[in-house]
Amino acid sequence: MASEVYVFSYVCAFKEDWTNRCIDERMSKLYDIRKIYHALYMIKTTKDVELLEKYLVECFDNKDAYFLVDITDKPNWYKNIDSADITIWLDDI
């Protein structure tokens, strides 16, 4: 199975220390991660994204926000990067 690469970031509304410790603990158990910035990670995994999301979302409450974006290189990316329509090049994300 091919690996997928994701960018994961989050913002805490409350209990920031607890959330940061929880995320750090979860990330330490993942095989191939790179911390880019305080709350920004690149994750390389062969696991299903829903499992990864369920694993990470347990660290958040209802007021927190996060995103998990697949940035794996795809063969059809970058075909319409000069388009004026934002929806065309957002499909590459």
C-alpha cells in the first residue's frame, strides 16, 4: 500500500496545555511524522485517514479547530494552476 502525506494543524480554544500534551503524545506513537512548527505537522502514513482523524480528534473539545489535508503528490496535479477560477486550483489541494 502506498503512503499518503498529510498536513495536520490545530488551534485550541481552551485547555491548550492539555491539548498540546495529548497531541504530542499521539504524534510520538506515529511512525513517520515531522513537526514543522508549534502546531503544524506533516504525517506520512499508510493508514486510513478516518482512523488517523479519529485517533487525533480525541484530544480536542467542541471549541477547538483542526485541519487534516492530504498533500500526497498526484499525477494530475498542477494542470490548471494558471486558472483565474479559485475552485479549479483548489482541487489540487
